[in-house]
Amino acid sequence: MNQIQLEKSIGKNALAEVREDWTNLFVRTGCAPFLSFEWISAWYEKLAEDREIYLLKAYKNEKLIGILPLCLHTKSVFGFKFRQFGFLGEEIGGADHLDLIAEDENKAEIWERIFEFLREEKDFDSVNLQNLAQSSESVPILENLCKRDKSFLFRNISSFVCPQINLNSGWEGVLSASKRKDNFKRRLKKLEKMPDFEFCSVTEKAEIPAAFERFAFLHEKRWEKDGGSEATGLPQLMKFHRAVVKELAEKNLVRFDEIWVEGACRASVYGLDNGKVFYYYNAGYDLDWANRSVGMVLIGLSIKAAIERGNMLYDFLRGEENYKFDWSNTQENLVTVKLNRPNFLASANQLLEDFWIFLRDLVKTFLPGEVAAKLQNLKRNWLRNRKAD
């Protein structure tokens, strides 16, 4: 008999009921901050739209040992109602490293119990787990469960790359291995000679809201002419971030690294930090200071500060921007793991998704970079206008 008892909680009150136990489990597992109660609850309140909360909680000897934070989303596929489970925190909001919240030694047993539950739960067509780390224990566990039991068809779809910096070699080692070593030193020396130059990290909860507003101003100005920011450019996203940074500040999980020159903040990095990993969520810089490379210098100083704090990894999160690879010395791949029921609706939905992935890759391969960028900006503008209505 399986020793794990599984409970499901659905509806608006499901999160509040488990807050304390969730927080204790989060601390024990050392998960990414995107799986903290603060991030997930703020995401649900501000960004979940028509998704329903569906938590699966695993207990052993009456102790909570795992949470699978799911939401249930209903959409139309060829005129039919299609119901799909996904992670709380999926899609809008940019959360990476989503996963089952559990210690690694318990994951196999918990997933087996969840798999049994999903097999018997008939009122859905697919499980769509976005932005799992390819290295997560969950990926091979789910693949093996599907091989053993044909109730679901397993798909492992590559989605994003997260450039990262292993910080074990220390600051001099990281800097020497980067492509920005000489330029960083030269630009930093010039900035240090300017009036009121300062690098600082904002972590005090009373100062976090103002630091976020400085970041948001710089970030939005940077993207103003390019269709707006996908990270903060919608009113509901701004509401989400204003709420979540306050909550994360209470748990010492958020920081803003800044460069100040001539009495103003010229560049800001919005980051999450669990003490082991610094997650570079986004950044903004003063366009009038772009020729002084304040953004590049700030990244270098942010990396140096992370090393001095004792972080072991600097994670740039998803995105293949050149500046990330100029500093990175390793990477993590993100994947979407899908468990599709062997039925018409799940197959039809998968065909549609595969078609759009094919078109996206075709555009990347054959269109000139400038044309692809313009199309991306048009898409970004369209999405902003549609979601703002």
C-alpha cells in the first residue's frame, strides 16, 4: 500500500489554506523563488484570468512533503471544450524552473501517486507542464511512468535556454572567462571617475517599492519604441510585480542591483535571490547613458556582488540575448513536459501546437534578423493591445 496520501484542493481558498505549510516546504526544498507562495499567490490574484486553482498535496505520516501547484484551463479546440492542467505561474509573468515542490528523494514516490490520481481523474484531456528544467528529476520520472502505463502519451518539448554562470571560480575567474573583461574594466574605470558614482543593492523591504519603480521606468523607456516590454508592459503585469516584490521582500527573496551616477539611477537589475542562486529576472538602463555601457557594467558588478554574498550560480533565466552568453559559462535548458490522453482532442491540440512551433522555427531560420525583430515587435504590440482591452 502506498504510504503517501494525496489531497486535492480547488477554488480560491485553496492557496490561503496551505500558506504556512507551503512556506515551510519551500524553505526545505530550496526551490526557485517562482515556486514561493508569494510569487504563486500574487500570480493567481493578478494574472490567472480564467484558470482554476487545482493543488495536489502529498502527505506522509501527516507531514506535507510535496505540492504540485496546478491550474485548470478550459479552451476551445475545433469547437470542442478542451481542458488542460498546467502550472500555476505558467505563461504570462515569465516564471522559469517550475516544478513539483518536493525534496528530490521524495519526488519519484510522489509523482507515482499523482500519476495514479491523474489516471483516474477523467475530466481533463492533457497535462501541460511548462518551463521545467531539463535536469529536473521530474522529467525522467514522468517519462518512465508513461512508458510503464499507457494512460498518457509523453512529450518532452524543448522551449528555452537559460544562460548561467557557475560562480565557483570566483570573480577574477568569471571575469577572465567572459567576453567582456577588457571592455568592462575600461568602462567601469570611466564611470568611477564621474560625480556620485555608486553601485548598490537594495534589499530592505521599505526601500523595495521605490527601487521597483526606478527599474520599471528605465525598463519601459528602453522598450518604448520596440512594441513595449513583455515583462512589465501591461497594466496587470505592473500590478502583479508591485504586489509580488513587496511580498518577496518580506522573505528576503528579491533585490535590485543599481548604478547611480550624477544623482540618479542609470541602470537597474531586478533579481530574485534564494541565497544559493541569483536569478536575473530583468533589467533597465537609461538610454541617454547607453554609450557609457551602464547596463554592461551593472551586470558585471551584480555578478561580483553575488559571488561576494556566497551565491554559487548566477542564472540569466530564459533568453538567448548575446549579452547573457558574453558572461555565461554554462546553461540550463527548459522543457515543456506533456501528458496527453490518447484521444482526439488531445491529438488535435498537439497538432495545432506543433504547427505553430514549426512556423516559429521557420521564421527564425529563413527571415533576416531585422525582419524577424520587426515582426516580433508587431506581435508584442498586438498582444499588449489585446490583453489591455
